[in-house]
Amino acid sequence: MLGAALTLIFAGAALISFLWVPYDITQLDIANKIKGPSGAHPLGTDHFGRDILSMIMVGARTSIAVALVAVGIGMGLGVPLGLAAAAKTGSLLDEVIMRGNDLVFAFPSLLIAIMITAVFGASALNAIIAIGIFNIPVFARLVRGAALSLWTRDYVLAARVSGKGAARISVEHILPNVTNLLIVQGTIQFSLGILAEAGLSYVGLGAQPPLPSWGRMLADSQTMISFAPHMALFPGLAILLTVLGLNLMGDGLRDLLDPRLRRGAR
């Protein structure tokens, strides 16, 4: 419940920012730069006089959108690959898919982002691609591992005897039984996606100005921590609480959706 509450707070802030923010983040107010928290600016202002609360609200849109689309890419491509590998276990297709997963795992998402950026330039889109590519083998391995045990179940053997093909069995019988795992893993990867987006933006490979990003806010504040700690504190807390909330919610969903854990709790 705590994880869901934290997640809803930041998701709500992102949605509200489409309609209203306390201050226009595109307007600079140099006269009020690097001001601490006050009644007019609850979280203070940055080195350009922009309201940090407004920046965090709009930055939430960037972080959530990048992470959500990246997880969607990983799930959309990884799940079919995992199902195909499990259906043809031991075959050339299975070997190609798993060795391809190993190849992607050999390159950290940051390194993939650097390579993509070197070719196409730094942007939020390239951050999405980099994080999405890294998510593909995560879901492929998860689905393959779970599906392998399901292919030996009686209801799957009955489906095969009735004449159903591997693709149809995968969609009708295997996929519904791994959905719980996908929901939990998707929540965890979503939190990791937000953290990765912040990291990429911090080193200049993610969202580019004037698009706000929590990671870029941290990068802009790193030389001012000694006399303006609020500039780093509040974006850092936003990242911390959002990732913490999603991880807690993922653990809660695992406990809720896994029947073995429910029986153990009773």
C-alpha cells in the first residue's frame, strides 16, 4: 500500500502537470535564482530562477514516459521471444534467442546508450531505445524459464494431443499462466527504467533541454551543493521515493499474485 501510494503521488503529479504547474518552467527569473524553500517557492528555485516544484512535476512526465515506453518495448519483444524459445527448447531457434540475450546482457544499458548516441545524437528517444533493448532479454529469460515448466503440465499435453500447435498453445495456455510474473517484473523494470533514465540524463545522454529531467536537474546542481543543497535534495528525493514506491509495489504484487506466498502467509 505504501508503494502504491508513493507511485500514485508521482504519477498524479505528472498528470496534473499537463494541466497546471505553479510556474512556467520556460520562463527564467534570474533575480530569484538559487532561492531556498519559501512560501512562493515551496522547494526553492534553481540557478535560472525556475521553480523546482514545477520542474519536478514536469520532469516526472519525462521519467515516467521514458520508463513506460522502454518497458513496453522490452515486454513486447521479450515475451514472444521467450515463448518461442520455450516452445522450441533445445532447437536452433532457442539457441539463437538465448545467445542473443547473452550478447545484450554483456553490454550495460549505459554503454548501449553511448553507442546509440554516438550515431543518432542524445535525446529522450535514444534513451528509450537503449533502456528498451536492455529490457528485452530480461523478459525473454523470465518467460522462457517459467514456460519450460508449464510445457510439461497435463493441460498442455492435452492441448497438444487435441492438435493445437505450439504457437496456439503458447498464446492460449502458457501466456495466461505467466502473466502474474510479467506484472511483477514489469513493475520492477519500470522502477529500474526511471533510475536508468535519470542516470542517462545525468551524463547528458537522456532528455535534452528545455525538456526537464530529474537526472539533468541533479547534474545542474552538482557544483552548487555547498551553498544550494535544495537543488540536489528534492530531485534526488523524487527519484528515490519513486523507485522505492515501485519496488515496494512490485513486492506487494508478488505476494498478492503468487498463490504459494499467499498459502505461506496463512
